[in-house]
Amino acid sequence: MEEKIRQRVALGTYFFIIGFCFSTWASRIPTLKVYFDLNEAELGSLLLAMPISSMLGLPISGWLISRYNSRSPLLVAFFLFAVALSCIGFADNIVGLVISISLFSFCMRIINISINTQAVTLQKSFDKKIIGSFHGLWSSGGLAGVGLSTLMIGLEIPIYYHLLSVAIFVLAIALFMYRSLLNNDRAKEGNKLVLGKPDKFIGALGLMVFFAALCEGGMFDWSGVYFKEVVGEDVFTWGYLLFMIFMALSRFFSDAVIDYIGMRRLYIYSPCITAFGIILMVFLPYFWPALIGCCLVGIGVAAIIPMTFSLAGTSKKYSPGMAISIIATYGIIGMLLGPPLVGYLAQLINLRWSFLLFFLASLMLIPISRIFFKRNAEPEAVRK
């Protein structure tokens, strides 16, 4: 097998198993809510541990990627990531749960920076776009994870058996695929974070990732609770499952769609589809309309983050690894800050109407993307 193909397979496998782990955790949030008898605000406070711990990882992740090849910190972080996932299932008190969730989020930050740095670097070896397919594999892994979680919940398998078995399985795959990952990808320049006047190019991309990730993270953490408490479904993972299916499918086709209509238009169409899906869920909180709404949200959010990471690789100020590290900070804050905000809003009003936060966040992408493309000459990544 050609070396670049082998590297693509290995990296794609990592994207898949990371999505698998994250959706496994997210699918079990309603279980933890019941076990620890948490109300919406308390659950929101618990989920707030994730953005805090992720932010603590900002200087560390950037330093690791700038000092080492990305696959070395990836393996170490993935080992601790798997340990943290299993510990979430075994936690029998809030303190232990918060520590486990914080370690899970901290390691996930390092992992995401590493795999996206690999993806942007490997893209240079291919004539056609491949970044969207990697994110499609992440979503496919998420789909497999929520599918397994649905089965585990249906069979009433205890959460600690579920999470421990997943952790062991993915760690074995990660160790097997490690040697085939891209090596020697450390950039020689642009590895230092320049403090002072904010870079408008990176700032605009960061804001787009933030609002997209806020919607995506909110669906990950609250769609199960929404279907259980608002829609009234006992098998509460249905909405999450369909959301993941359509997001995965859309990401696999996103590269072709970009070639056909361009990034500018897709940055307009995607948030409109997301917003319409949220409207369906909120104003028609019944099984089929809510399920269709989840599908539309999955389609709408699918392309934004892959597109934006691709644009980050065109930065003239930073190396791909450092640019992605900075932009991913916005994304992680959005993905992990959105869920607790929904929890607080749900406690103040109710869970149904709190989902309008995602409606507003999705529409914010339209003016920001228009300003970005107006200020910047069309990058090569957009034209392809």
C-alpha cells in the first residue's frame, strides 16, 4: 500500500474512534443525570467542567504541537482519554465524576489538535480534497457509538461495563494504527503564538467555528435529554442517532459540494438549514417533526468545521498546527460552553425553548462569513 494511503487509513481510523468515544459519553449523559439526580441547572454546571478543563489545555496543546511531531502527543493523550472515559462510568460521587470529565475534555483537546494538524498536512499530498472525509469518519464513529449506546441502553447494560469495554476496544485500535500515522509534520516556522493585536483572519475563522460548535455540542449533549423529557420517548437516543447519521453523510459529500457551489455559498446555506431544523424541533415537539429537525441540523452543521479548518491551513501568519490550535480553542469553547448554557436556560424557562439558542447561533454564521470573505482575497482552499 502506498505510504500516503496507509497514512490516510490510519488517520481516518483515529477520527472514527475519537468520534465513537465522544458519542459514547454524550449518549450516556441522561443516564448520569438520573443516577446523580441532577436538575437541568446542575447538569449544566457539571458540563461546565469540560470547557474549563479544555481551556487549561490551551497552552499545553499548542506547546506540544509546536515542539513535537503531532503523533507523539496524540498517543499519550489518547491513552489518558480512554482511561478517563472508563472512569466516568465507575464514578460514584460528583467529585470523581467531575475529575473524570475534566481529564476526558483536557485530553480531547490535545487529540483534536493533533489529528487536525495531521489532516491539514496530509492534504498537501493529495490533489483532491480529503479533509471533509476525515470529519465524516469522526461523525461515522459518533454514529456507531450512539448506535451501540442505544443497544446497551435497550439491554440495560450498566454504564460502567459499557464505557470500560469501549475504552479497551479503542485503545487497542489506537496502538495498532499508531505506526502508520504521519511523522515529521512539525512546521519549522509559525509555531509561536503571537500576543498583541488579534489576527483578523484567525479571529473570524474562530468565531465561525465557535457558533458551529455551539450548535453541534448542544445537540451532542442535549438531544437525548430533549427526546426523553420534551418529546417523551423512552428510547431517547433516536434524535441523536439520526442527527449523527445525516451529519456523517453530509460530511462525506461536503468536499464534492464545495467543489460544486463553493465555500461562500455553503457558509450561507448550511446555517439556514440548521436554523430550520431547530425551528421544527422547538415548534413541533413531536416524534416525527423533531426527528426530521435533528436530520436537518445534522446536515446544516456538517460542513462548517471541516471548511474552517481547511481555511486555517492557508494562514500566512501561523503554521497549520498553530492556526488549528488557535481556531480549535474557539470550537472547543463553543462545543463545551453551549451545553451548560442550555442547562441554565432550561432551568430558567424550559428545555424546549432553550433550544432557540442554537437557532440564533446558527444564523450568526451568515454575517460573520460574509465579512470574512469580503475582507480576505479568496484563498486557494476556497477556489478548489
